[in-house]
Amino acid sequence: MTEKSGFIRYVVAGALALAGLLLPAVPADAAGPAATGSDAGRNFSGQAFDTCQAPDLDTMKAWIAHSDYRAAGIYFGGRARACTSQTHLTPDWVRQTTKDGWSLLPIYVGSQSPCVTGSNKNPYRIDTSRPASQGASEAADAVRQAAALGVGPGSALYLDMEAYDIGNASCAASTLKYIQAWDKGVAASGYLSGFYSSADSGIKHMATSRLAGVSDLPKVLWYARWGVAPTLSDEPSLGPDAWTPHARIHQYHGAVTESHGGKKLSVDRDLVDAPVAVVG
């Protein structure tokens, strides 16, 4: 995701094997409904952007008046979040932008996979001695921070897991335990768990896990595949019936500069059919 100026997304290319990591695949219809889609919360369909710093209210007003965007990703927490000084991201900002017609996609950049590809995330890797307890702890932190902003139960909270080596079986296993614990913790507090990653790493990992009958997977997937036409139905890493309905976001272009209503931002572009924040 666009977390800072000049940041380049690491996308794992090609098919990566998961040999020895998961159980043999089972038919897609045998996987539990929790991994196939979301029909709770408040859904949004349309164009969205995400950007590192939550823009000021004047910029948000200009963009909703002069662009096709109607949803925005906000980096609300997590120890691996790059933009920690979110000057504008306050409960009042959340209320006002929602009142003005914006739908919000809350993003939590928690601990990263032990085999994360990007070196800038290395200091924030999952502790392989306690991935489940760490995932549970960070889920509780995500819920606290979301609630403090006025993002209430029924909202989707999106865990940002940058690209990692899913061919590394022990690393992928620790990553999965963390994600499952994060999913359970968020769900226990009445929120929906979402998951962002590159299409050929984290998203493929979730899809393979689903086919193997793994439980406690994210209910919504946000996949990064750049350089292709935006699509919510033709992602190669996902089966046509997986994570449907209203459970997919495609980040199809990144780090682009746009200006609307005289206000300029560097953003990633997203196509959305998924749950967003519920703001009281």
C-alpha cells in the first residue's frame, strides 16, 4: 500500500509452492462459509483510494466533489504503520468525512510475516515463539484504536500483511497462526476481519488455506495486483466462488499522483465491493 512517498510495493511474482504446509485440498464447497464472504456490516461498491496520511478535511471535500472516489483507506493503527503521525485522523475527521459521503476502509499495519519481502518491515516481524498470542494482542489493539476513532462494531478492519515468501513452510505456518488469532480476536469484539496482501503471496496463502479446510480466515480479501485491469471476479489466485459476495477489493494501481478540486495526493487506486467502517 502507499504508506509513504516513493514507497514501492513488493509483489511476489509467479506461483509459489506451499509444499508441506497445509493439508490436501478439499472441494471448494467444503470450506466453511466464514472464509467465503461477508454479508454483515455496511457494504460499499465503487472506486476507492488509499494513502499514507489521512488528508485534511478540505482535501476530502474537494475530492468527493470533483472525483469519482467515494471510499478511502485510512491507516488507523499497528506497530508497522509507516505514517504514525496522523495529524488529521481524529474522531471528528471520521464523523465529518462520513457525513460528507465518504465510506472508510480502516487499515491496521500490525506485525509482519517472519519472511516478509520488504526490508523496511523487518523490524516488525511476527515472533515465531508466540504468533497466536501476538495476533490476539494486536487484534485487541486494533479494536481499541478503531473504537477510539468512532469506528464501531460491524466495521471491517483490514490487516495489512506485506508480501512474504509463502514457499517457506515454517514461516508461512507462523504467519497463518497470527492471522487466525487476529481474525478470532477481531470477530469476538463484533468486527469483521479483512486482510490485505499481494495477490501472489498472502492472498494465495489464504486461498490455499481455505481449500485445505483451515478455519478462522479473514472474511474479506484486499488483493494487490498492479498493471492489470481492475477486477473483482477474475483474480487468478482466487476461485470464482471464494470470498463472495461483497468480500473483495482489488488494488490495481499504486503510487500515482492525482489532483481533484485543486488538491493533490499520491494514492493507490482500488475497486471495492466490501464492508467499510460503521460510524455512529
